[in-house]
Amino acid sequence: MPKERSKPTNKKLRELEQAKEESHDQHLTTNQGLRINDDQNSLKAGARGPSLLEDFILREKITHFDHERIPERVVHARGSAAHGYFQVYKPMAHLTRAKFLQDPSARTPVFVRFSTVAGSRGSTDLARDVRGFAVKFYTEEGNYDLVGNNMPVFFIQDAVKFPDLIHAVKPEPHNEIPQAASAHDTFWDFISLMPESMHMIMWVMSDRAIPRSFRMMEGFGVHTFRFVNDQGVGRFVKFHWKPLLGVHSVLWDEAQKISGLDPDFLRRDLWEAIEAGNYPEWELGVQVVEEKDEQKFEFDLLDPTKLIPEEVVPVMRIGKMTLDRNPDNFFAETEQVAFHPGHLVPGIDFTNDPLLQGRLFSYTDTQLIRLGGPNFHEIPINRPVAPLHNNQRDGHMRQTINVGESSYHPNSVGGGCPMQAKADMGGFLSYAEKLIGSKVRERSKSFFDHFSQAALFYRSQSAPEQEHMVQALQFELGKVDRPAIRERMVGLLAHVDKTLATRVAAGLGLPVMKLEGTLNLSIPADGDPRDYQPKRAAATSEKSSALSMVLAPKEGIRTRKIAVLAADGVDGDALSTMQTALKAAGAQAMLVAPRSGSLKTAQGREVKIDFSLLTTGSVLFDAVYIPGGEQSVNTLLRTPKAQMFVQEAYLHCKAIAAVAAGVDVVQHAITAPGMPNSNEKSGDFQQDEGLVVARDASAKQVAARFIKAIEPHRHWAREKALASPL
């Protein structure tokens, strides 16, 4: 008898599998082993045409990506939301037939979810990240979802690259580190090989990526959409949300400290503002472009890495959204809400933006696994107010009990119902766009300028904002271990602005000579991203003031949180006078003391303490006020955390006010050893507009100046005196 062959051991199986893997090359393939010729572009009807459903490579890639996390969202996992309503200012019939944009007296219910993108549900609110800004309108014509971000552009031009982007920015797969952070090798490796991301990188490295509040954050539809009116006339449209509280951010040093003190800072801020009746408000703005003007720009309107400068096409504000109610149950509403850019109403339609086209497939696919099946629209938070009549039946978690014999169309058994709706009966008509093109995997040559708008954004920032971008890039790239990745990124930055690149390189210890020469990504392959790297195109717009937060109009101090630092024996009159003045200006004055409970004023009144120095810090407030009172001041001077509280507020360029003996606390804190003013002998510091200190003036006089000093949010001239960058 032949000798029986022994079965391979587990070790032997692993060795065989490893040998099999090593015997193959490393070409990209589908899950069926088919080699992929082009991983940069989805299949389209013409280079600028719509993506095609037959693109099995795109569908397989995104389907697998959409189902990689259970049950948490793959992206935008950490969110906060609120209910509210939207009202249009005047009828928009000349632009669109959408009914919710016609009647100024009508209030359309909305549900809005804000989120970070990269982090998990348990990550911090203050990560440097894009913020999601998704609005669900419950209109009489059906639900309309405007799914956007707090930045008007995106990293990539084609949805086929979205899984790669998110895989790169997520924690690295071998050790699941770092969480909710882009400062690591895989992210910057991807970005350094995808120059189309450079405009978005400028936004993410700016202070826009660390907002002070969801309530003080812009929103954008990102893509170019279409308005279509009753006559069938189409126009291109970009959507904007403009916060009525202005646009503000925190500093990176503050963001890190807030993450320790209160990682729920932004979620708590939104919740508490609504509970207090300080309802957040945004105006909906639109940039409208006639179809005949589609080709008049230096960029392609369908390119999601580009914006239309507001100086070129002004933003027309057409309505206002108010959030006035917090969710009753976080899971049932905030966690289970399902947004989709394909949830449209008549009068709003798509364009052939290749990133948008991919999202239309991806969002439904994601909800199928995350929310248990095809009936996620029946979850209360997702239900439209418009009646539903269709022949969709059964499936996981079905709640509707359908009656009748027919579940098909056309039918006579059910009297022909439900039946199709003609356009004049509210039926949706897709815009009749003429399409001409071969079936190709290509990118339109009009998408090939990756640096002009990145340079425009950088040039448009104020000097402090540019400095923060330099610091952000130094921090992020300083966390990258591989020298080649850092060098590639500095080379890309040189195509944006050579001064920016030189300053970043200096912090990384890279020689300036690395900035010279042509763009070389050093990856030997056919059909790789190098094929899409043009020279920087000249732009007629040198600056756009709308891109700078510092240069934006200021909107008063409504809802700002002001810390009143005090202890037992505080001057009660100086305390109450400032509290009254701040409240009249719409701000919140919060009493911060060395301990919890209540304190007694010099006049013998008992006052409730809002926060203890044991659990809070100046980074959670927008400004600081120190009233007089000898006993109170002496206690604060002996309390190291009180001194640190004032010092950090000063270093973070916030407004600080003090009266009478309270001036001693400010003087002692900001002239302490190691502080920029350690050699300062004067006690009045009147050269700093953010310091409102007066020994002899009344609290009422100081309050008026203090309110004016709070309004700009920061006093950036102070940064020049800092001993070390924050």
C-alpha cells in the first residue's frame, strides 16, 4: 500500500499561504483577482459625464468600504444634533420649483447633525478634522438632505479614491494608532502622492479645523448642484450656511487642553445653548451660475476640490435656519438618522461631479448594514412628513402594515394606485442634460490645476492665521517618521507658496534645497497619480477676504462665555455690575472660584459658584474678568491655578478685564517669570487692546470697554510677544 501522505500542520499551511502570496506580484486587483488598470477614475460617459452603474470596480470597492464598520458609522461617527426649522426670505420661483423655498410664512422642520469625520464615537470633539454639517429638511414634497461639511472643498476629485483617503487617515491597521488624528505616516503618505488634495489640506491645517462652536461654524454643500424652475431652466448652485454668531475657532494649544478638560466641549456647547434658549441660527446662502457661464471660470465647476470665490459670484442669502430643540434620545435620533445626498425634491438636481456621483451609491449602501436593512426610512427620525405610497414591501424591520392585493405597477386590481405623478402634480423630473462622450476611465483636463486655489486660500489668510497654518503643518509632519514623506510634502507646499514651504521645512530640519526642482512623487508605476500633476496655473484672484476668519465681520458677543474669577470677599457691586452688562450684551457671565459651592461678597451677599478651578480652565471660556475685593484678590494671588487661568487666557490672546485690586491679579500673572512681559513694571498695560484694566474706573466704565474687547474674539497682536508658539 502506498504510504499515506501526512496532513499539513497549521504551521505548514501558513508557510504555504505565505509562499503563495509572495509568488504573486503586487498589482491592484478586484476581490475576484482581476487586475485593475486604472484606480484613479470611475467609469464615466465622457470625461465630464456621469459615473456609470456598470462600473463594477467602483461598486465592489465602495461596497466593501461601506460595510467595514458595524454598527458605528465608517466616517462621521461622532456626532451631535438638534431639531429646528427653516424659513425662506422670499419666493425663489425664478430659480427653483422646490416648494420649501417659496413661502416665507412657512416653517420647514429640519434635523441637523454636526460631526467629526475621522474619529470614532468615543474620540474628542476637538480633533483637527473636517466637521460634517448635514441638514434634513422635512418638506411636503418629501425629505431633502443637504449633506455637507464646514469646508467648501474636499480632498479628492473622484469617489473611487474615497476608501483610500479614509483608510489612510484612520488609525494605522497594525496597531490602531492614532485615534482621531491625521498626524501620522499613512495619511501624509497618501496626501503627498495626491496633489489634488492640496487645497483641502490648506483648509484642514487652518483654524477652520478646530472650531470654537458648531454654532460658530460655516457649512457648505461642497458639490455643485442644480436649481431647476417650473420652466425647466437649470442653473448651477453652490450652497452655504452662514452662522449669525460669526465664524470663530480655538487655538491648537487650547484644543489639546480642552480635550483633557472636556472632550465633549462642542456637543455640550450646542446642547446647553439650546437648553438656555440661545438658539443657533444660520442663513442659507447660494451662489448661482447660469449654464451659459459654466466654462467662464479658471476652474471646473464640477471639481469638488475647487470653490467659487465670493468676490467672483456673491453669496445670496435666501433664508434662515434656527435650531430650537434638543433630541429626546441620542440613539433614536442622532445615531439613527440617515442622510443621503440623493434625497432630493423637485427643483433641485445633481451635476456630474464624480465625487457626488459616487456618494449617491455609497450612502444607501452604508445604511443597509448600519441600520439593519432597506426599511431605515421607517425609523421615526427618518420618516418624511409627506405621505408614502409605493410598492416596496417586507424586508428587515418592516413596520408599515400594507393592505390590499396589489404591490406592483401598473395594476388594475388596486385601481391603478399608486400611480405616477406628472410634473404639474409634483412629480420629480431629472434635468434633461445632453450627454455626449465615449465610455472611458478618464479625468477631464479641466480638473488638473491642483495648486492655484490652495495658494489663493493661503494668501487670503491674515498673518496670524498663516502662522497657525505653519505651526499645524510642522506639528503634523513632525509626527511623520519617514523622511521621504516629509520631503514630498514640503515639495508640494513649495508649489503652493515657497515662503510657506520654507518655514515648514525649517521646523522639520529639512534643507531649503529640497524645495527646488519639479514635482517628483517617486513611485514607479503606470497610471499612477503622477499622471494628474500639472504645473500650477496662474489665477487672477490674489486674495479672497471671505476665506479669512480674522477678516470676517464681527457679530457682537452673543452667547460668549465669560469667566468671572473671584473668591470670598469679592466686591459684590463690581461683580453684579459686570454680570448685568454682559447679560445685556447677550453673553454669559460664569463665576469661577477656587472651590465649589457658594461664596460671600464683601457686602455679605451669598453668590452661587458656577465652576471650580479644580475642574475647569480658561480654555473653556472666551474672556476673563477679575473684580476687586481685597480678600478675594489675596486668595487668587495665593492660588497657583488662578494665576495659570489668567496666564493661559493671556497667551491665547483673549480679552481680560480687571478693576480695582483685581488689576494686581492680572499684573502678577502676566509678568510672572517665563511670561513675555516678565520685565514689565507698569501696571496698566494700555497698549494691549485686549487688556481692559483700571484701578480707579468704575465697573460700569470697564464693562463697556470689555464688551468691545471681547467682540473680535482674539487679540492677535499679542502673539508676537509670546516666548514660544502655541
